[in-house]
Amino acid sequence: MTKITIIGSEKSGRTTLASKLGKKGNTADITMYDFSKNDRVLTTIDAVGYPTSVKPMVTAFNLSDIVLLCVPPEGLDAHTGECIISLDLMGYKHGIIVLTKSDTSYPFALDELKEKIKKITTGTALENWDYISVSTTSFEGMEELKEMIFDMGDEVEKEQEELKDLPTRVVIDQSFNVTGIGCVVLGIVMQGTLNAKDKLVAFPTDKTVEVRSIQMHDVDAKSAPPGARVGLALKNVQSKDIERGFILSEKEDVTEDLTLKCQFSQFSKGFAIGDVPHIFVGLQSSPMRLAKIVVNGEEVERTTTDAECTITLTGSKLLAYNESDRFIICNLDDKQRFVGYGYKA
Ligand SMILES: Nc1nc2c(ncn2[C@@H]2O[C@H](COP(=O)(O)OP(=O)(O)OP(=O)(O)O)[C@@H](O)[C@H]2O)c(=O)[nH]1
Ligand SMILES: [Mg+2]
């Protein structure tokens, strides 16, 4: 079960590529395409709401294991740069750089483009990503791309296997009511193993829910391993009480205010006291006011890119997280919206 996100600039061929990798599902700010053959299942996410909004992109990244960054022959633009910076700030591990619409370019131009991308991704999380040229018109590279995705998927599965004995955490991305069944949610088992009849808390609320039944790609299952995309029928809760971003687990920290140890990107202007950055953690997000900045033990007025900053933020929305979660810090008013990342201090 491999889950990928296709991202890139406007008109980079994202949607066309996604449609060639599977059958179209529900549409909102992200569209999912499903493909299954023999025992292989591939879920492809097209973050259609990006670049207008960054939220669908962050959501898609969190729901997938592999990212395909699409770059068309026209080359790199500000949004491609933003995709690279966001993936770097997220520390995104697995991905492929896809040079799209190769039928409209020439081998030497594609090589030049590849060298350019290699240069600007040096020292980032994308440094060692593989490259492939594809065309959805001539089908050049399409079979090879699928093979690359499945090989990488096998690698990811081995990594996820190691998470199976950790405490169970399931992130929810959809919640709805099904007549005769009740509350049904869709989500991903981020770690641990989910079993039918498990009783877990729907954080950030304090409501305990019971997992009545589990489905994986429409097939009933008794349990689900880390990495699995699951549909769950829940007992003791109504669908309207569960939102995208909720976490089913035994224990999470839940707060409105946060203190984070942060690194800020050299490509951003950073923030001053009183600014209101947008904070993402998993699929949750909230605007929060910057109340305090500490650098090297001293209170300062502005964030810096030279050293770690400990920032205190005040908000009005409950967020659920734990110490291993990476927070992403955005400035939605800036041209390049991804500013930094941090962990619970
Ligand atoms: N010649 C050629 N055209 C392509 C290929 N892939 C996509 N296109 C065309 O490029 C245009 C943009 O493709 P989309 O798939 O809509 O790109 P997108 O990145 O989803 O675009 P937005 O969501 O509008 O930002 C469309 O007119 C496609 O038909 C390709 O491999 N070869
Ligand atoms: Mg599109």
C-alpha cells in the first residue's frame, strides 16, 4: 500500500500525471486517485488547492509516503521553489523529481533542467532524490516511473514495519455519517497497529471512541499496520464531532499555546513579536500570536536564521501533538510562505 503526493507549480502537469496513475476519487482541496493490481495498492494525491492555498499541500504530504515533484520544461518558478523549501522544512524523506511533458522538450534541455534542479536542491532533503522524464502523451517514462514508485514503496513499507509496536496513532482526514453504520472516518495509521475493538481517544477532544470495524481499500480487516490507509466505523461518537486532523491514540499533548524550539529558513524574513504565523502540525493548523522569542538565552524582538529560536505562541484552537511531531511555521502573507519548523520545547 503506497501513498504518493504529486506536487509542483501551476500547469506542471500534476493533474494529468495523477489521472494516469489511478482512478479518480472524491474531490475537495485534495483529489485521491486509487490504483490496485494483484496485491499492489497505490493512492495518488493531487493537491489541487495548491498553489492558491498551502493547506492542501501540507495535508497531502502528511497523508503520503512519497512525493513526486513535477517540473515542466518551462522550468523552475517561485512555486517550485516553495515546494522545495516546504519539503526541506518538513524533512521529507522519499521522493522523485519528475520532469513532465518531456514530449515538448529535448534531451539536452531536460539534462540542463536536471542539473539546475540538482544545484538548487544541494544540501536540502531533496538532495538525493531520483529524476525521471515522463510524458503522459507519448507515455515516455511512465512504466519506469511506476516501477520507481513501487520500489520506493517497498522501502517505505520496511521502514513502517519497524513502527508496528509503537503506541497506536491514527490521523483522521475525513469524517462522515453512513446510514445504518453511523460515524465513519478515513485516515492513516501513522504508527503502531490498529485493532478492531480498540478503545482510543479522539484528540484534541477527550472523547473515548471504540473502533467498531476496520476496512482497508473496501476490504474488512481485523487489524491495520503502520502506513495503512483505513476506513473506520466508530462507536460512541457522531461524525460532526470529528474533524480533519484529529488523532486517535492513547495519549497526546493538547494545548492552545505552544513553546517551540525552531529553525528558520534563510529564504524567509522571519517574524517579530506580535506577528501571527500559521502553525501546522500533522493535518491541524491554526494562526497563533508570537508572544516571546528567546535566542541563546536572551529575549529578542525578531527571529534569526543564525541560531535556534525558542518561540512562545498563543492561540485559540486546541492542537493535539507529541514530542516527535514536527511543527511547520508559515507566513501566509509572504510570497514564499514556508518560514521554518520546530519541535515542542
Ligand atoms: N504535451 C504534453 N502536454 C501535457 C502533458 N502533461 C500535461 N500536459 C498538458 O499540460 C497542461 C497542464 O496539465 P495539468 O495536468 O492540468 O497540470 P496541473 O499542474 O495540474 O495544472 P494546474 O492544476 O492548473 O496548476 C494541460 O493542457 C495538459 O494537457 C504531457 O506529458 N505532454
Ligand atoms: Mg491540476
